[in-house]
Amino acid sequence: MAHSVRGVVARSKGAPVTVESILVPDPGPGEVLVRVRACGVCHTDLHYREGAINDGYPFLLGHEAAGTVAAVGPNVTDLQSGDAVVIAWRDPCGSCRSCRRGRPWYCFASRNATQRMTLGDGTPLAAALGIGAFSELTLVAAGQAVRIDPAARPEAAGLIGCGIMAGFGAAVHTGGAARGDTVAVYGCGGVGNAAIAGAAFVGARRVIGVDIDPRKLEWARRLGATDTVDASTTDPVAAIRALTDGHGADLVVEAVGTPATYRQAFFSRDHAGTLVLVGVPNPTAQVELPLAEVFGRGGALKSSWYGDCLPSRDFPILIDLYRRGRLDLDAFVSETIGLDDVETAFARMERGEVLRSVVVL
Ligand SMILES: NC(=O)c1ccc[n+]([C@@H]2O[C@H](COP(=O)([O-])OP(=O)(O)OC[C@H]3O[C@@H](n4cnc5c(N)ncnc54)[C@H](O)[C@@H]3O)[C@@H](O)[C@H]2O)c1
Ligand SMILES: [Zn+2]
Ligand SMILES: [Zn+2]
């Protein structure tokens, strides 16, 4: 049986999203049906709406969610109805060439539900990042639903499902941030501030947040930045050098995704430093760098997909840190809204008024 519920749909490039009646099938083998409790609005949802990811419209948006298992399909043995879960957009297959080499965080055949959710007229929906959680119910692969401590507040817990994990992991997993490092982060939105929180958590001695919006910098300081740079008034490369004895940072995380900030981030590194790109660029974006500097500066230029996380390993760890007061997830929840308010939330995100708007159902 399919369930008719309300979901937030992007119908065509750039068009405002609409709340529609959608049909969500009961779970088949290897699938679970999740009753969504909360889902954060991530910049990637806006990228979908704008056609910057692909043109597979209509999209069912939302991918930063916590909920409870409503039903499990045949053969699903490790979850049961009522379990509190955070939904992951990666569920490693265990058998692709990357999983077989012991690197499941790069899995190239990550699993999603095999049945499709549809519009009322049967048109298949492309669920954002294989989730689609701006919806009362969503259907995912069982491995995407990661059981967590039910005491964690869903509005905060759900953010681990994308932005927090991506940012924290970009700094700590991909970038290898460690005690004593100097770390600079370009873009102090939800993702960048999670990178700041991660760097602070592992004991980086200097954590520099860079943004063009003073409100974002204020949040960065709350989340662990020791210094902030307003790039709308100050040259961030020079400022980062000045804050690191003239050298540049050991690790620079780029959480904006534009050629201009990528170049600045590149030049903000110390010799042999690491640059991690976690911001998602537009498909047409190009960056030009002096090859002699790419060579001469050494170090590593990396990209971070989902913070190189293993959801089943890492989500419960971040929830534990949250519950113990070591990771302030509540600080990321700027407002709670309803399903009808996602379009307004995009505008607020673009104006820099929020770290995260979170849809509560
Ligand atoms: N790699 C991944 O797995 C992954 C996961 C989630 C999100 N993302 C991407 O990360 C990026 C950030 O996402 P978010 O949700 O934090 O978005 P956001 O809009 O909340 O944050 C972006 C921040 O960049 C700042 N910014 C814009 N121009 C700048 C400039 N010139 N210099 C410095 N700062 C500038 C903005 O003021 C804003 O604070 C997006 O591109 C998103 O798609 C990547
Ligand atoms: Zn795999
Ligand atoms: Zn996201």
C-alpha cells in the first residue's frame, strides 16, 4: 500500500518549491519507512532546486533528517518500528571496488530504496541525495537509517545527517585536523561551522573562521573559532597569514564552493598544508592556479564527500558528543519551521539570516 503524505517538491529549474501530495510505498525487501520528525534545510537542497546538481526533476527535497522507523520491509532484521534514527545519504554496499579495498566511505554503489516515491499522478520523484525527507514519510534503504539514542532532540540530531557530518568530517577525517594544528575555514554556514566545531574539538590551537557576513562569524566564535575574518572588508589570505606567524594554516577547509574562495583557500595554506574542498561548486565553475605553486607548496589538495564518514560508525559518536555537551548541535538550529516554509527558508539562507532552518513535522 502507498501512503499519501505531504512533501516539498522542486518541479523545475529555479521555480519556487511546492508542497504536494506524494505517494510513499510500503517498504519492500531491504527498505524501511521512516516517519520524519525533523529535517534541516541545507544549501544542497537549494542547489537541487536551481538545477546545479542535475536536471532529474521533479525532486523531493530534504536530506538532513531524524525520525522514527514506521515500518520495516522483509529481511530487515536490525531495525524495528519505533527506533529513533538519523537518515544517511551513504549506505556502503560492501562489495564495490572501493568497499573491497577497505574504503567504504568512498563507496561507489551506495544503496537507496529500490521503489520510487511518486507524485499523486504516479510521476516518479528523484529523492534528494536518495532521501527526500521534507515529507511526513520517506522510504530509504535499511542501511541509510542509523539508529541513535532516542533522547537526542530530533531538530538537532537530524543535522548530523548532512551538514554537521560533512563539515566535522571534512576537518577531522579528510583534513586530519589534530591537536596543535592551525585551521582556517572559508564559509561559516552550517557546514563550515561544523568544520570549526570539529577542529576545536580535536584540539586545534588556532581555528580561524572566514565569512562575508558578521552574523556567521559570531556563530563561528560560539562554535569554537579562536579568530574570525570578515572577508568583505579584509583580505582573508593576508589575515590568515598574520594570525599564523606569517606562514598560513596547516589545514584550510573551503565550505563555500566558488572558484574565488577556493583560490583564497589555496593561498591560505602553510607549506605542506592541506586544502579540503567541501563546498559544492556549480557544474560550470573553473579554477585556475599557478602550477608552480601547486608543486612548490606541496601538501595535499583534497575533496570531501560527506566528510569521509561511515554513518553507522560516526553518527552515534556525534550524538554521544552532543549528549555530553561536547558538540553544540543546538547552536546550529536557528529556527524551526513547517513544510510550507521551505521556500522562505531558502531566502533566509541566502540572506545569511540562519545557520539552519529546521522543518519540524
Ligand atoms: N561535500 C559535502 O558532502 C557537502 C555536504 C553538505 C553541504 N555541502 C556544501 O557545502 C556548502 C556550504 O553549505 P551550507 O549549508 O553551510 O551553506 P550556507 O549557505 O549556510 O553557508 C555558506 C557560507 O558561505 C559564506 N560565503 C559566501 N561567499 C563567501 C566568500 N566570498 N567568502 C567567505 N564566505 C563566503 C556565506 O556567507 C555563508 O555563511 C554548500 O556548497 C553545500 O552544497 C557539501
Ligand atoms: Zn561500496
Ligand atoms: Zn546537505
